[in-house]
Amino acid sequence: MTIDIQKFILSHLIWIGIAIAAGIGFYSWKGEHDARLLAGQEQKLAEAQVKTLQQQIADRDKQTAAAVAPIIKIIHDVQTVPQAVAALPQVVNTPLPEPVVVQPNNSVLIPEPDVIPLFQQVADDKVCRPQLDTATKDLADTKGIVVQKDAEITALKKKPSFWKRVTGTAKAIGVGIGIGVMLGTKL
């Protein structure tokens, strides 16, 4: 009876080996398939985040340009001291501490050399602050884009799966054997 069992096991050993190999193959294929799907989802997510960050940068730049445009127009329109005195409250957006009175002969009580530089400094401050804020946020978003692109590159550079490498090697060996057989039959 033990001989019959041994014969049965030996005769079916190849099928047991094939079943084990098929189970291992299916398990590794499923793991690689899931990893490939996950990498594809990560790549799509990274691309979507990059597009969102780029859109935020573009929108923020447009908003800053629109906010700064009236101040830049005022800066270009101001040429004289009375114009600077009159435009200063518009740039500061608050009333001046002391009312500046323009005299009937277009002279002002503030000495002329001090008004134009004061106006230019205040107007420059009003222009530069939003631009600095926008540039800082754009830099942060740009760094976010770089991080997402790096994540995308990492996902794309992942080492090919074991079975992909086996398939590639098998193809190369098959081509080599095919060329060898062809050359052997011709010679």
C-alpha cells in the first residue's frame, strides 16, 4: 500500500509543482498589478495637484496686477508737488494726520523737496507689499509643484516588476535561440 501511495505522489508531483508555481505566480502578479494601479493613481493625483497649483499662481498674479494697477496709474500721473499732496491720501487709503492745504498760488505749507520723496516711498510701499506677498505665495506653490513632479518621477522610475524582468530576459533569450537555430540550419 505504501508503494501505491508513493507511486501516486510521484506521478502527481509535477501537477503539485505546477499548482504551487501557478499560485506563486498569481500572487506576485496580483501584487505587481495592484502596485502598478497605485502608481498610476499617484501619478494622476500629482498631475492634478500640479495643475491646481499652477492655476493658483496664475490667478494670484492676475489679482495682484489688478490691485496694483490703480496705484501705478496714480504714480505715473503725479508730476508736481500739489499733485503728490492731492494723491497721497488715495495711495495711503487713510486720511493724513494733518490736512495739507494747497495755497491759492499752488504752493503748499510742506517744503517741496519732502513731498515728492514721501509720496514715492508710500506709493512704492503700496505697490511692493502685494507683489511681495504674491511672489512669496508663488514661490511656495512652485516648491509644491517641484515636490509633486519629484513624486511623479519617482513613481515612473520604479524598478520594473520581477515578472516584467523575467519576460524581458525570456524574450532576449528566445531571440538569441531563434537566431542560433536559424544560423545553425543555414550553415
